[in-house]
Amino acid sequence: MTRIAVTGHRNLSPRTTVLIDIAVREALRPYAPDIVGISCLASGADQIFASAVIDLGGVLEAVVPARQYGEASFRELLARAVTVRRLPYDLPSPAAYAAANEVMLASADVLVAIWDGLPAQGIGGTAEAVADAVRREMPVHIVWPPGAARLDTT
């Protein structure tokens, strides 16, 4: 089985969510059904990826960055995970996300990055996870279809 981790943006527009879902399924299809999807199950990219893994017949492993983490859709996917690794942080933070990225990358063969290509805005984010995977010489599949956009969070 191929172990595939995900990193990606949470603040996706509704149209982008549809585009990403289609593109992620296309990227995963060559590996299906022998996929182990590794995700923090955050809203947006992580949950799109996790749902696609399950729908394609793969299994899901969750890495939970902090004790106080996740909402209803997170809990629904967490219940479907065959393995759950919980990190020792109380609250979500850049350090917790960086630690979660490390755990995922250390146990993955491939990284799917749902990423707009912009530089890192701090530790624990998508760009940093991609850079770490590249340093490890891990294959990285960047998914950002034409027309995709992030919501403005400023």
C-alpha cells in the first residue's frame, strides 16, 4: 500500500472546493484502492483528501495536532480512521501543526499538496510541509487547478 500524506489550505472558496475534489481524486486514482491516506483532517483540503481516500477504497490514518482540535466534520472523519495518533499539545498552534507535519511526512511515501504555491507565512503551514518533503526527496504532487482560489481571510 502507498502511504500518502496531505497538506493544504483550509480557506477555499466553494468553487475551489469542487475543483480540488475533482483534482485530488484524479491524483489518487492511480494508487487506488491500495492507499493509506494520512491527514490531520482539518477543514478544507485535508477533509477533501480524506473523503476521497475513503471513497476510492483506501484507509485513513489521522494525526491530531492538539487535544482541543476539530469540529463536527473532523469528528465524522476521525471516526472512520483506522489509526489515530494524538500529539501532546493542548491547543492548535504553529508548533503543533509543524509537529503534525513531521509525523505525517515521517510515515509517508508521497505528499499531496493542495497548495497555491505562495511562500510560507510561518511554521507549520503548507509551504513548509512541501519544502520539508522536497528536502526528504519525497515525491510531491501539487494540486491547484486553474481557477482555484483561497478566500481572503484578512
